[in-house]
Amino acid sequence: MSVTDGVPQPLLMQHEDMISKVKARRVPLPDPAVRRAIRLAAEAIEQDLADVVGVSRPTISRYETGQREPRGETRRRYAEALEALRRV
């Protein structure tokens, strides 16, 4: 078993995973209507955004109507995709 600074490597990886998940939950997102407005302003279709985020087209629709909120790494990818669309 590999040890880093006295902490077994598998335990260290578990802590890093936990920290990554906590940070992903803190990623701010605009209100659902603003999410849709960002996508439409960039002339992107739901499927294009879904492909980038790694979810289905109906899931993007649910994010934009407030029926569902992305979590974890999906939330981070969605926030990054929206930010990229804002710059278009």
C-alpha cells in the first residue's frame, strides 16, 4: 500500500473525491430562466448542450424549467458550459 505523508493512498483518494464533490455542489448557477436565455442567446440547441454536459436533452430542459437541479460533477460541467455560451 502506498503512503503519502503518513496517509494510506486509498484513504487519501477518498478524501480528494469527497472534497471534489463538496466543491462541485458549491458551483453557482444562474436561475433556470437565465440558463435558458444564455443558451438561446448563443443560438445553441438543448441537444448540443446536453452532449457537452453529458446528460440527455430532456434533462437540460428540466434544468431550464427548474424541475431539476444538476449535482456533483454534472453541475460543474453544466456551469462551465453555460459560462462558455455566455462568451459566444
